[in-house]
Amino acid sequence: MNILLVYATNSGGTQLASQIVQEHLMSQNLQVTMKEVRDTQPEELTDADAVILASSTWDYEGLEGQPHPDYRPFMELFKGKKITGKKFAVLGLGDSSYTYFCGAVNHLEQFVKDLEGILAVDSLKIDGFYLDQQTNSEKLASWADNLGKTLVK
Ligand SMILES: Cc1cc2nc3c(=O)[nH]c(=O)nc-3n(C[C@H](O)[C@H](O)[C@H](O)COP(=O)(O)O)c2cc1C
């Protein structure tokens, strides 16, 4: 099983969170390649057995609750395309003091739906990653363990 973990980050939280997920999936003998979304080509999603999309949430051109801006051009590349039946999982980092807590997750879930992909597990929303790294790392580990088990079923 070849998993592609696509991420974007501003202050490093989503990268660290993605590394925790990668580590836990790899401990289940799954192959996980991490790539920044700005370096990812559409064919790489097509080729992977499963794809994890990870993003923090930001304002974009006056709109609140958006995925990291690097996701914009990436999502544009898929306009009108389908990867029917492809397995996906979505991971979001945010801060619940904002109106649209982890708004990026909703956008990425819609992206998966538009591609006719399948969400393998419920998406994970991490609140204030750096404020309680211990608890959040445990949440990420448990999500990754469950994802790994679901993917190999
Ligand atoms: C200008 C700004 C806007 C933000 N907007 C939101 C938001 O709408 N919803 C949310 O959940 N978090 C929001 N956040 C919080 C970040 O998503 C959060 O700090 C995240 O952990 C950053 O991840 P990163 O380290 O990967 O960049 C915002 C943060 C900043 C500085």
C-alpha cells in the first residue's frame, strides 16, 4: 500500500502533525510519502493507493476559513477531473477561537467529493496544535492507527 500525504503549512504545525501520522502508518508497514502540495502533481494522486490531504486554515483574499493558499492552484489542476473510488483522508489544523474552525477540512472534503473519491475515515480536526502538543500528538497517532487499519481491510 502506497500512501501519499500531501500537506501545506505556514508555521510548521501541519508538517509536524503530518510527520506523526506518517510515522504511525509506517509502523504498520505502510509506505507513506510526504509532499508539500506546491510540489505535488495530479498524476501522483492518481498513482497512489490512498491520499491524505493535510492543511491548516487561513484567510484567503478576505475569505475566512480557507485551506492554505498553496492548495488553490493545486485544486485548480483538478477542475473537471475525477479519480473515482480513490481513497482519501483529510487532516486539518486550526484554532477554535476562529468562526470557521478548521474550515479547510470542509473545503478539502468537498474537493474529494467533486473528484468522486471516498473518505476512508472521518476527518481529524486539531485545535491549537502547539498549545497542547502531547494531547494532539496522541489524537494524531490514534487517527493514523485507525486509518491504517481501515486502509488495509
Ligand atoms: C491570520 C490567521 C487566520 C486564521 N484563520 C483560521 C480560521 O479561520 N480557522 C481556524 O480554525 N484557524 C485559523 N487560524 C489558525 C491556524 O490555522 C492554526 O494556527 C494552525 O495550527 C496553523 O498551522 P501551521 O503551523 O501548519 O501553519 C488562523 C491563523 C491566522 C494567523
